[in-house]
Amino acid sequence: MEKFMRQSWWKLLSVVLVVYAIVVGMLVPLKPNLISVSPRTGELGQRVTVEVVGYNTNFLGDKAAPAAGAMQAWLRAGEGLSLAASEVKVIDDRRASLTFDLPGFLPDPEAEKQTLSIIVNNETDGAFVDPVGFSVRQKNPAASKALAEAPWRATAIQKGQLSATPHMTFPFRGHLAETIRNTYFHVSLWFAMMFVFIAGCVYAVKYLRRSGKASDELPGVVSLRDKADYWSVAFTSVGMLYGILGLVTGAMWAKYTWGSYWSWDIKQFTTLIALLIYAGYFVLRASFPDPEQRARLGAAYNIFAFVCLIPLIYILPRLSGNSLHPGAAGNPAFGGEDMDNTMRTVFYPIIIGWTLFGFWMAAVSYRIRVLREGVE
């Protein structure tokens, strides 16, 4: 480990990965979508005009060739079932009105109400979907399914009719908006914290395995057993730092999406307990003046803290029946809408970057402890 830590290539790599992820993660725009639709309800058999407001949109299309970027819109009722807008009036790049002549029946004769997705397409923005776009209620069902589906199949979206997004974008989630970028900091810090805590636990085990063995080091030289203790403290300190940063970035995210910095969600609560247990590690070490006793009890407690970490962060929140946090209570954390392949090109590199950077900080902390021991 010490030989590896003295090398410089991985330190440079950690800086490059973190800088890359921060720059790309903050500068790449979100995919266009709709942030306002009014009205969101209508009655079958009537003409309805929907006013929409876009986000990162270019409804006017390419200024050099406006005809090529003509805006299209549909109400999608299911696979092969969609109703094209009879008129699209663009006001500016972010505002437009969509007029739909609603059929007399929903495609499903048995449905009393259905929420229709709004699909918007132009060559400048590509195609994007508002999944909760428009709702209609059916009072008098059609006599047959074929009759009900006919108007929806007549204007259905055809293969190749939708345009791909012409540039790199991140997914847009209505309740997250720009805060989806916090994935690169909040979530990645938790992953890096786990790797660093694992390293600290491994060195705690190494220390206990070497306890009781005669040291083969020369007098005045730090023994292998003490080195294991120093590494364990160094890694655990960095893990604690990452945990606090993860908790702070999570609280900031919660303020935007949940309305308050701290709502005592099960994931917040168990994470706080896990970090308080690790905080006890440093309190315990500061309570014993004898270095041997401090290191031995600290190593045992480090293992105990890591054993508590796994169920507190990953198991108990999933067993709970109520949690707002993704990844808990069956709530998916890395679904396609939350983490697409574009985001993965930033997310995975920054996890590696934070982990290597944490190892670098641990190496610096270790050297400081060795030098301090030499001076004493």
C-alpha cells in the first residue's frame, strides 16, 4: 500500500476525474421539457387549446431554416395510440399553444379517466415527453374497442417521425430540475465514503491480527502494527469527512425537493446514526492516553462501526414502509429517468475520482502521523 501511495499517477488521475466531472456535470444542459401545461384537464368530444411553457426549449426552431424545425405535438394514450395537435402556434422559444380536437371516446372503452402524455417534437430540441400532461374523463364509453381506437390510430406517431436530441443532454425530472446535478456530488460522495471506510476497517483488522506479535522493527522506527493503526485512523477520518459532506449536500437537495433541510426521513435518520457511531470512534481514541490501549480499542470499535454502517444505510431504509428517499422502501434510485447513459459518463468517473482523492488525503494524514510520531 505504501509503495502504491508514493506513486503520483493516480493522484493526477483523481484530480482530472473530479475536475472533468464538475465541469461537464455543471455545463451540460438538461433535456428540453415542459414545466407548465394549462389547462391539464379537458372533456372528450371538444376542442381544447393547451398553453405550454418549456424549459431549455427552442420552439422557434433553427433561425436559418425555420420550416425545418416545425414544432409537432401529440397526446399519447398508449402504444400506437396518439392524437396529433390540429394546430400548433409558437409564441417564442419557450411558449406555445397546442390545439387538440378530442375524440368522443378514450381508446379503452372501460376507462373512466386517463392521463395522456404530451409529446413535443422539433429538429432543434428533438422529442421529449411530459408524462402527466393532460387528463380526460370518459362519461359514455364507446360501443366497441375498434370504434374507440380509430381516431387515436389515425394520427398515431409513425416510426421515424420523432427526432433525436441533437446534442448531449442530461434527463429532465420535473420535481428535480437542475438539482439532478447533485447526483454527481451527494450520491458519489456516499459511494466514495464506503470505499474509504472499507479501507479503514481492513487496516483495523490488520492491526488486531498483529497485536501480541513481537515487532521486528528497529527501535525508533514505526512498527508494522502502528502503521496499520495510522492508516486505519487516516482512512476513517477521510470517510467521516465524506459522510458529513454527503449529509450536507443531501440536506440541501431535500430543501429543494422535500421543502425542508431535515424531515426525519428514515434514510436521513439512519445515516445520521451511522455517522454518530463513527464520531464515537474519535471520541473513544481521545479518551485513552496509552497508545497501545487507544489503538487496540479503536481498531475494535472501527470494525463495530463498519458493521453497523451497512444495515443502517442500506438495509433498514429498505425495510421501512415509508421513505421519500430514492433507494429506500422500494423507491428506485437509478432508474432510466434518473440516471441515463449520459449521466453515467459523469457519475462513475467522479466516484473513482472522489475515492482516489480520498486515498490521497488519507496518505497525507498518514504521513503527518508518522512524522509526528518521529518528533515525539
